[in-house]
Amino acid sequence: MDRVIPFVRRAATAHQPFFAAVWFHAPHRPLVACEPYRALYAGKEYADYYGAITAMDEQIGRLRDELRSLGIENDTMLWFLSDNGPEIGDPGSAGPFRGGKNSLYEGGVRVPALLVWPRRFKDGVSRLSRTTS
């Protein structure tokens, strides 16, 4: 995020459209959260997993704060997505779908995604694709 924020700031200041793809490693094996994030969950199972997610959440918050301060939050499209299903045995969930990472079942190949675009979706819209038989 230390590289993305200056890039976004330069583009916004120049009134230029921009595209930034930010890929976080977390939460991905090997699961290792740095201090102080691991300390937030000390003594709990999956402390590294939850610490890594908290660190990622903080960085996404930094980006959203910057977009807000630049006055471009409403016109900026933010996509949040994963690469595939959760690692079997980790606390992640594939919801109602069977399988996970390294599986060809739906829980391993479906990619969860979330779009935030305030100018276009004011009230929040939820869509879940469903399979039909």
C-alpha cells in the first residue's frame, strides 16, 4: 500500500483515470502474521490467520481513507476477490459449496468477489449466483 497510495494520489491530482491491482498474500499459506497483529489474537487458535487478515484490513482501510481524502471515493471502483476456495483445514469457508483449494468441486473453483462503487451502487446490492439443475 506504501506504493499504491502515492500512485493514486498522483493520478487523482492530475485528474487522470487509473488502475491499480493490489494483490495481498494474506491470508495464504504460509500463514505468518507480524507483530503486533499476531499479538491481538495471542493464545487463540489461528492467531496468524486472523492477524494476517487484520493487517490486510488495515491496509485496505488506508487506501479507502486516501480515496475519501482525495474526494474520489464515490467514483472509484474497488473490487475485492480471492484466487479460489479456502485451504481445507483453515478457518475460511466456501459457504454452501463442497470442497476448497486444490479441489475441483465448486468450493475450490468458485471465486468470491465484492464490488464497492458508491456512485453506481448507492444502497448496496447483493447478488449470489445460484446453480440450477
